[in-house]
Amino acid sequence: MTVETLERSETGEVTGTKDKDYNLVWFVQQCLSNALRLEIYVQDAERAGDSELAELFRRAQHESRKGAKQGKAMLRERLA
């Protein structure tokens, strides 16, 4: 069995974590990662003098932070 097949068929028996909980942890991690990456994109756009693009990336970064905040709150509730 390949790793990809195992990942698709995993329902929590191997990891000890239910899919929905794992998915929530993954979601938070991705939101935080996006917020960090978008900071680099904002700086790149600002260096290039493209304030319109920088603002687009700032708005996207705000949404990523918002998603992470909501996900972390949900994790706290569920893991308590």
C-alpha cells in the first residue's frame, strides 16, 4: 500500500486522530503558513512600488489570520 493510498483510506486508526480533527489541525496550519507567505508577497509588492498588489495580499493575509483564529478557537473547544 502506498502512502497516498493509506492517506486516502486513513480514518483515524493509524494516527489516533479522527479525520475531522486532523483536518482542522491541517486547516489552522495552512492558514498560518499562508499568513507568513503573504507577508513576503506584501514586501515584494511594496519593493516593486505596486501598492494595489500589496493591498490585495494584505487583505488575503487578513483572511488567513481570521481563518487561523477561528480554527484555533474551535480546536481549543474540542480539545478541552
